[in-house]
Amino acid sequence: MALSEIDRNLLQRCLARKPRAWEDFVDRFLGLVVHVINHTAQCRSIPLGPQDREDLAAEVFLAIVSNDFAVLRRFRGESSLATYLTVIARRVVVRELLRRKTPGTLNDAASAINHAADGTPLPEQRMHDREEVERLIDTLPEDEAQVVRMYHLDGMSYEQISSEVGIPQNSIGPTLSRARAKMRKAGADSATS
């Protein structure tokens, strides 16, 4: 199936960064991305919670917008946009599921030591974890730090953060993904120094 006129127009608007183009893009393809996430996880017998789905969807959309929409710029129009995005989404989801499933080494061992038999962190470990998270948050730009604090430390939903901070709800996930990547890098950098 060839590229439809609606998708061609939407693609051009996104690449030209027209107002509301990205929101329209997300509205049009969010259902497809969620379907790919659910199907991919189900095929691999990996249970997902609502937050896992949101995080994976954010990773997919982050992959699409990264490097100035490089994924969309590579699209040649030889298939429908939905087919192309299905392939992209599946690759991102599989990569993320494998990354999450692959056990670490020292971090997992330390985590097991610092948790009670039922899996809950011991009080002193919760305090240490929170202090470490706060230290890593301080390495972020203020706008990202605020979103991370609200989500991870204050337990706010994407909707609550959106109304509080004034950014679109569908931008919260990509913001969190970028911030987490920066925090992982900062944590790794501090561990090696």
C-alpha cells in the first residue's frame, strides 16, 4: 500500500515543524505504537504494566524525533507510513525489552543485598537511592529535573505534570527518557571516576 495523501501531508508538516504537526502525528499513530508494544511483549511472554507501556511508547516516539526526525526523513514512501512505523516501533521495543531484561552485574547484586526478602528496599537503601537520584537530578537542566522530580519522587502522573508544568502530556515521556539517559550517563561517569 502506497503512502496516503493524509500521511504525506502529516509527514511534510512534521518535517517542516509546523504548529500542532507533532501532536497530530502522535494522535494518529499512538494506537499503532501501543499495539506494537503489546504484541511484541506478548510474543515474548513479557508482562507489561501501564507504566511500562508509557515508557516504551515514549522511547518509540523519542526514536522518531531524535536527530531532527531522522527516522521520518529516511522514509521513502514505498509502503504506508503505518507499515514503516510498525517496523521502527518493533525494533525500538525489542531493543528496550532486551535491555531491560538483560541482568546487570554489580548493580543487581547490590540491589539484592539492599532489599528485604519480599523485594522491598530496606529503609537505609531507600534513603540512599533517593539521595543518589537527587544527586543525579541535579546534573539535569532545570526543566528536565523538574519533570523527573515530579514523576519519580512525587509520584505525579503524566497528566498532572503536564498541567503543572505547562508542557504537552505527550512530551512528558520523551522528556523522562532523555533525562534518564543523561542520569544513567552521569551515574556511569561518577562510578568510573
